[in-house]
Amino acid sequence: MLTIQVCVGSSCFLRGAMNVITEFENLIAHYKMDDLVVLKGNFCLERCNEGATVRIGDKIFTGIRCEDVSDLFDNEVIPAVYGVK
């Protein structure tokens, strides 16, 4: 099970964290990964000046915008879930 955490603290929230979450939700549903991926809101990943911040497994990504989520999903989530590169 892969965990994706999106910071929803005030700084990340103002930088579009809710749109990032919505995009992750859409991709998880599209790829039918509900049983393989857990998406969580998280208060503070300690990168307040760099938000929106996303943690996928043990990796942290900063400055994520809604339009970045698809590439992040393709390059990080799918390989982590299915063990491919």
C-alpha cells in the first residue's frame, strides 16, 4: 500500500493543495487504485515556503501545482505501486 500525503497547512492550502488533492483523487479513481493507494491530508510537512508539498512514500516533492500531478503520478505513483520504472 502506497501512501500519498498532501500538506493542507495554511501555506500549502493557499498554494492550491486542495486542487492537488482533487487531481490525485481523480487519478486514483481513473486507474482503479483505491485498494493500492492511500491519499491523506497532512498538516505540515515542514516545507511551508515551498508548498504545495506532497510526500509519496518516503519522497517529498515541493512546489506542486494541479497541473504537475499527472506527471508525478506517472513517474512516482505508478512505478511505486506496480514496481516498474
